[in-house]
Amino acid sequence: MTETSMEKINQFRNARNWRPAHNEKDLALSISLEASELLELFQWKTAEEGVQNIERVKEELADVLIYSYMMADNLNLDIDDIIAKKLVKNAEKYPAPKE
């Protein structure tokens, strides 16, 4: 059986006893901070220039996703379920053009 990303994230966090610092407020702050670091890679650049350092983009995107997964786990939210529901809501709000 392969480990899920969530299991790997929790193992990493638990091995360092970081669980007490990972409450919902601090995770939300961390998501915002890491998203800002991702955004900074594109500041004053074209989209093409921003992805030239793809390794940094991957690292910052991973940080955003890790904190997001941790928040979902804290709140017992199913990531696939909340994404699916949001896509339905977005489809109603922004219907695809009819051909």
C-alpha cells in the first residue's frame, strides 16, 4: 500500500512535534505567506520569465499545497469532495459558452 500525501505530511509534522503550532489560524496565515512567496517569483516578470526557475515555483507551490492539505485534515474535510463541490458552484456561476 502506498502512503497518501496527507499521511506523508502528517508523519513529517509529527516527527518534529509541530502539531501544536498547526492550528487553523496559523495554517491560514502560512498559506497566505507561501502564496505570496510564489507570487514574488512572478513580480515584474512575464509569465514566461516567472517559470524560468521552475524548481522554485515547485517548492513554493508545494508549500501552499502542504499547508492547505494540513488545514483540510485539521477540519476533517475531504479535499476531493470540497473541490468537486466548488467546481459545480463555479460551473453555475461561470457557465461554459454554448457553441
